Amino acid sequence: MRIKLVCSAILAANAFIFLVPMMPEILALAEASIPAGELSEAFHALEGREALVGMSNVIPLITEMVMGAFKPRLSKAERAA
């Protein structure tokens, strides 16, 4: 249970500390690139960073999936407590 809570906390922190603040900046860079008809280097750099942060979500997600699929059985002593 603790591992699932840690994974959920990592995912939430990743989203609200990194991904959500990046979105308006990426949107602004994309809109600024419209007149030129080509995306700027700043956009590509920020998009690459956003992709890396997004990919880092895979580890906690897979951990949560594995923990959910293979639930440990409680012993009689653990159930009594």
C-alpha cells in the first residue's frame, strides 16, 4: 500500500510541478511560431523536456499496475492485527 501511495504522489507531483506549468509556455511558443510557419528551437527544446517528464511517468504507472495485479496475501497474524 505504501508503494502505491508513493507512486501516486510521484505522479501527482510530476503533473502539477512540471507538466501543468509547461503547457501554457508550449502553447505560447506554438502560437508565436504560426506567422513563421515553422516551430522555433525554443518550442522543440521545451517539447523535448516535456516528453522526458511525461516518459518518466511510466515507471510509477507500471509499478502501480504490478502492485494491483499481484496483491500479497495476508497471513493469519496480519489479518488478526
